[in-house]
Amino acid sequence: MTSHNLAQCCTVGSLHEGEARGEIKEIDNISTYLVYPGNKSTKNAILILTDVIGHTLINAQLIADQFAANGYFVVMPDLFGGDSVPMNRPEGFNIHDWAKNHQPAQTDPIIDTILKEMRESLGCQNIGGVGYCFGGKYVCRYLSPGKLDVGYTAHPTNVEVTELENVRGPLSIAAAGKDFMLTMEKRHESEKILEKLDLPFQINLFSDVEHGFAVRCDLSKSHNRFAKEQAFLQAVAWFNQYLKSL
């Protein structure tokens, strides 16, 4: 579904302004950002699977807070064991070497642990998955009964054809018009795969924005801000329709 050219993935971005209102706790030794909705209910929950910059990025935490403000309990774990990639990373940083230590063999157990905690200890009945860049692959991998019930991903990275073919729940995708990972050809391929699954799906294309826009775009540019905000509203509408109705 997506290109495996990681050389430019999550290379640059802009920090966003704001104060996070959630808190970071340990779940079975996994650093995790948690934020509750106003009514403190954990029934309808969202698991955010981040890009390679990770769960301590203020941009990601503000997004988590926004989902909570829309009525969802949000859990956002460290997928990288403290080894996230710095934004605007230094010259000479080799993303391919880094990626060797962050494959499904290392990432799946983290997600398994967090989902078990959500379903058993935290009382989450309906769980939606939100995946940005790196995390988009794992939303697709986990979109099946007993794991993630509903999925949303913005500018996903490295999703395999078989992972998309095995999706078993409603999936919404926010795509960037200028994406070297999810290219036009790959978007069309994804659409053909999803059409065969007989499941609700959605692919929204945002013109004149780049890979990473839903998390790290320059908000001083009005078209970036508009696309980021609309991509977020896309996710909320999707979960309101398909997750809260379970």
C-alpha cells in the first residue's frame, strides 16, 4: 500500500503551542499518555499510535486532548521504548538503522500489552485506533475483532498489502496530496483493496499539504491549518458514526 522510502519520513515539522492536560503514567513499564473526557468514562476509547517522534511531542498530546474533548478516553503509548526519533533530526541520523529495531516484532508486543490493559483494567468497551505515519501501519494490523474496532489513519507509512487486505473494521484515511510515502498510485491501490472488503471505508485527499500534515504542519500557513483541522474532524466524525454506535 505505501512506499518503503523512509529517508524523508518525519524529517521535519513545526512545534505547536499549547499546554497538555493529560498525564503520563506507566502501564506495565510502558510510558503512556492518558487523558479522560469530561465525564471520565472509558467506555469509548481511542488508542493513538504515533509517528516516530512519539508520545511526548506536544503536538501529539494536544491531538489526544482534542479527542478527549470530543468525548473519548485516550491512551497514547511510547511505541519505541524511549528510542523515538527527534523532530528535525540531526544531520547524519540514519532512519534505516533506527527502523531495524522498530519492526512488528518489537512494536506488536507493546500494542498487545496496552490493548489488554485497556480492555481488562481500564474498562474500555469500544476502542478506535488512530495512527499517524508509523502508527498507521499498526492501525491496519490491529483492525479486527477483539483488538481495534474502528480505525483512522493520516498519511500512513509502510502498510503492507496483506495488512490492508486483512482489515476487518471500518477504516478512514486522510491522505496528503504531496506524499512520497502514500503516493497517488498507492492510494488507488488501497482503494481497490478496500472496495473488495465490504466494509465501510473513506479516503479523503487534502491538496497542497505534505506527509505529516495532520501532526506537524506549519500552522502559520492557512491551508495547512485548514487541512489539519479538517483531518481531525474527519476522524471524530468517523468514530462518532462507527465506534459510539457499537
